[in-house]
Amino acid sequence: MFTGLSAFPLTPLDEDGIDEGAFTRLVARLATAGVDSIAPLGSTGSYAYLQRKERARLTRLAVEAAAGVPVMVGIGALRTKDVLANAADAQAAGASAVLLAPVSYQLLTDDEVLGLYTDVTAELSVPLCVYDNPTTTRFTFSDDLHAEIAQLPNVGAIKLPGPGAAERLPGLRGRVPETVALGVSGDWFAAEALAAGADVWFSVIGGLFPEAALAIVRREALDLEPLWALFRTYGGIRVIAAAAALRGFTGEPNLPRPLIPAPSAEVAAALDQVGL
Amino acid sequence: MFTGLSAFPLTPLDEDGIDEGAFTRLVARLATAGVDSIAPLGSTGSYAYLQRKERARLTRLAVEAAAGVPVMVGIGALRTKDVLANAADAQAAGASAVLLAPVSYQLLTDDEVLGLYTDVTAELSVPLCVYDNPTTTRFTFSDDLHAEIAQLPNVGAIKLPGPGAAERLPGLRGRVPETVALGVSGDWFAAEALAAGADVWFSVIGGLFPEAALAIVRREALDLEPLWALFRTYGGIRVIAAAAALRGFTGEPNLPRPLIPAPSAEVAAALDQVGL
């Protein structure tokens, strides 16, 4: 399942709850568009901001709406015991894979992160994608640590951060089992990383505009730079939240406070400019 | 209450639950030692790793064990709605103040952090201490933002990070209301910051060895550098967790996995060297 386009939809929510109808429609739309996998409850899906029960319910809804397209869900949490609980819930709800970032409050050490992945992979019956996201976790994976974790049972993929991914891929490829796919996030690095041999693009834009992302995976020339510029300024989730509301996919507000979407006017101008 | 020594005890816990007896004894010991305030559920108290109900219960236990010494508890969470719930619980449980860091998964903007403090301070009837901790929150407060937040109702103190605190204090003092105390964390910066006029030291070591911390507040010469070296290497919570077990204050393990205490032998040697 770790190939081509893995689309990361938003979880539309406000202070009163989750808009399950809008969420389900976003997921169904990705399946119809023909993405290779769907990853609700990624960073863009605000997994870190949701309760265990909400995450379990959204996984069930997503698996149903995905209509056979493999679903991968984020199971990250600050405590190992909560990660294990989320992993059990995800599998019970029919997820085809789980995504795990070493979420932190206290900055984590290499030994702690290795311990986390050791504990969690031992309990899995579906593949796990190692989520290397130094921006949100403040943890930097060395290639040595990736190579060590990739030997654990049930590790199926590594989601690399965009900056430096293209340069890092060839060396890492030789150090992980052939069964471990290497993918990239950070949308504006995708074209370069795919050209450098990435197996899969874990995509924020693909969660809302799957056709555009699929075109990039097919190596069609598509200039989304005006959007990437906003991603770099505001963060992908804030731009996609504004875009989702602008294009009628969700109501407003659609992010958990204190998060605030990117300025609507700027996002509208960029969307118009790139034809989305 | 924001004066002298504010002691931050550990919350001893393992994967099966919280050792409430050990927690209560740690708090009671601080009250007996004569600290100025007690801050369970700070970073050292693992507030970020605990559920809402656990935090509310620990607050009640701490207020009782503190026997009249003011108790401040951390109310931080990723979502504003959860911070508000923690704030209500803390007040209902008898906390004299609340401590709020802008905890993040998505990196927060200045506008989002200002919005968080605006929303939360509007609902309080006890003072709030702004918890400026860039290591765990990945958010850097400018002096401008501190000055703006300090104008909000119920802001009683700012807990500054150790690095640069002594240099920052004089400028910040002129920009916040007189009712807002300025304090420092990062134990090895405490002596310097107190000499530079900090009102209060928010202390990790003071949560386990209050007499030593009180001596530092009295400006008695006390060389704890061997411990501070370990704090810098492993992080204060990992050193204090090892020290608490070594000195019989808690069982083992006493931290939430994936966190791992500092190596016991190194901590034992440092404790022996400084006579604690």
C-alpha cells in the first residue's frame, strides 16, 4: 500500500465536535479520485488533538468511506500506553496500516524512540509507517536509527521530511530491508523526491485536491508554487483548512483552537492562480 | 504567591497508574520544608502525559497535602477547550494559581498564542503564570508578546526559560504591570537570575531537595554543578526521576514510557558528590 499517492485529508472540526459528514465526504472523494491510499488522522487530520474515542470512530468512518482503498491512521500520542491503545483501536476498526511519529513534550532520546517503536511494532498485525517529522516532534532521526527501526517486525515504510529527502533516499535505500518503502512529505519537495526514487508521496494537497496530486505523481508539469509559498509561511494544515472552507468542502471554523486557518483572501488568490 | 521558591515535584507513575502515596508524601515534604509555593503538574510532574481526571485528582491530593502552602498546577493541553476544562477543574480542586504553556503539535503563531491566553484568562478567578518553555513547546515568546499577554486579566507571573533570563529581566520588568512577577526556570540559571532580580525560582531540584533550593534562594554558596551537568545532558526530569528512586522517595519505574530516567550510577555519583 505504500506506493504512489497517499492522501492526507483534513478532519473538519470545531469546539463543539467533529463534522463527520464533511469528513466522510472528503475521504470518499479521495477514493473516487483513485488515490493509492488514504491517511486520515495524519498531522493534517489533527490526530494529535483528538481523544481516543474520536480517533477510533473516525477510523471506522474512514474505512467505510474509503470503499476498499487502504486506510492508514496516525496512532501517535505522548505515552507509549496510549499509542498501544490507539494501535489496537485502529486495527479493530479495519485500518490497513498505522502511522507513528515520536510525539513529544519532553524531547526524546534515540533510546526512547527505539523503545517506543520496539514496544509498538511487537503488538501489530498491520504494517507501520515510521513518521519522521522533526517540525512537530522536535526529534531528528539519524539514518542509523532509521536503519535500526526498519529491522523491527511490521515496519512497512518511512515517511521522510521533505527537506533533504531526495539526497537522503539513495543512502537510506541500501540500509533498510527491501520490504520497507521510502516516502516523502512536505508537498513542495514531492516532485524532486519522486524523481529521486521515492516510492510514495504522503500528501497534504492530495487530501483535498487529489487530481492535482495524482498529476504530480505522474510527473506532469504542474506549478503549484503560489500554494507552496503559503504552505511555507502558514503551515500546510492552515492553508488546506482555509482552502477547504473556501471551496465548500467544510464549514467554518474547521480547525481545533488555538489553531487559526491561513488568511482566506491570500489562499483564495493562490487557488485561483493555480486553477484549483 | 509568586515569590522565593516554587517547588516542582515529580508525579511518580508507571504504566499501571500513579503512585498517589509517593506523590502525596513528596508534596507534604515540600510544605514542611517551607517552600513558598508548590507546583505539582508542572513539566517535572508530567502534566502533559496525564488525563484530565488524573490531573484533577492529583490537584485535590496536592492541595490537601500542601496544608495551606499555595498550590499552582499546569493546565496546558493542545486544545483550547481542554485547557479551559483543566482550568475549571484546577479551580474547583482548590488550586491557588494555574500554569499555562502554549503546548503545541503544529507550531503555534503569535496570534494563536495570544488567542489562547485571551480565551483562558477570561475564564479564571485565580492568577495565571505564563509558562515560557521553548524546549517543550517549540514556541518562542518575544518580549512584545509577553508585554501584551501580561496586560490580560488574571496574569500573575511569567516563568522565563533560564538561558538569557538574567539579561532579559530588566527590560521586561519595565513592560509588564507591577502586579506581574517575573521568575526563572532552568535550575542552573537560578542563582544568576535571582541576583539579577527575579522574583521567584520555579525549581525542579526544589521539588525533591527543597532545603538545597531554599539555600540557593537565600544566596548561600552551594555548588550543585555536578547535578546541573546531568540536567543539561539528560533533562531535569530524567535526573530527578533517577534521584527520587535512588533516595527512596519513589519506586521504579517512575516516569511515563517512552521516557527513561537518567543512568542511575551517574546520578548516584553526582548526588554523593554534592551531598544530597
